[in-house]
Amino acid sequence: MTDHHSRRHRPARLARVRALPPWSLVAAGVLAGGLLGGAYGGLKTPTYTATSYVVVVPTERSDTSSALGFAQAYGRVATQLAVLGDAQGRAGVPVETLRESVRTATSPDAPMVAVSATSARPAQAAAMANAVAAALTAQANGTKADTHVQLVQFSRAVRPDSPTSPSAGLTALVGASGGGLLGGLGLLVRPRRRPEDELLRPASVPAPAVAADARGRL
């Protein structure tokens, strides 16, 4: 009984959907996406990122090209367990937290390694970045007799003043853009008015006018 009732009212629902103006889907998508994006940005805990820089310096038995190559290698080593294990004591957090929070970046033009850490607490972000940079420096300099390069701290991470996570306004804008895009895609699959719908529409019969003409001729 329920299925029969649903099938009977389905054409009416489709007709109402087809009757909506095309811009309504886009407007609804923009509104819904903006509201969801703004709510996400407002409820999400802000995060802070601090970065420490170390530079690879060649010794008298090495050159700049070797320093560039070792900088790339140290950038990959910095997030390995051997370095993070040594850094956890200085950072005051477990290795898993460092693994999830610390990222490194290198440049093909400069023998420098950037060690960045992200946390909900600004002081902790700086502490983790400095701890990993110090552990990496200690391990690299322990083998400088073999590598002929050494790591020198270029800049310590400082406590960040502003969060690096997106603000509520930005997430609302991104959500509105995504919602508008989905609304535009919805227009492509929106049920269109078919010719048979026009044929099935009841025609207006001018019965009163015909009757009036007939009475006038009589």
C-alpha cells in the first residue's frame, strides 16, 4: 500500500522539481556549503605552526654540491624514528605525536632544512620544532668525519602569534564555492520537462464562450 502511494505521488514530486528555476539549485548549494563551511571553521580547534631552520655547511674536504645533497637526505631523515626518538625528551611529547605533527622541507637551491611542527598550543609547536632540529643536528654532526659536512642551526623556532589553520570566514567561502559547484552539477542531472508532460497537461476549454455564441445565434 505504501509503495503504491509513493509511486502515485512520484510524478507530482518530479513535476515540482522541474518547475523550480535553474538558479535555485546553485543558490541552495552556495547557502548550504557556506553554512557548513563556516560551522566547521568556527568549531574546529585552531592550530599553530612553528619552524626551525638548520643549514648544511661543507667542511674543507667537501663542497657546496655535496652540502645540497646531504640537505635533501637530512630532510628525509629528520622524520624517522631514530631522530624523533632522541627529540621526544626535549619536546616533552611521545614519538607518535612528533610523527603526526612534524614535517620537513628542503630546497634544491640552498643546503637548508626547515623543520616545522604543528600543535593546538603555540609553545608546544615551537618546542617540538626545536627539539627535532636539535636531534637532527646532533646525529648529523656525529658523522661529520665521514660525511665532511656539518649541520648548524640557522634559526630557532619561536612561539607563533597567530594560528595557521583556516579561519571560519575562509572555510565558509570554500564551502560556498563547493556548494555552488555541486549545485551547478545538479543542474546537469536535474529532471527536465518532457514533451509528453505538456501533452498530459489539461487543456483549457472555452466552454462558456462557445455557449454564449450559441445563445446569440438563436
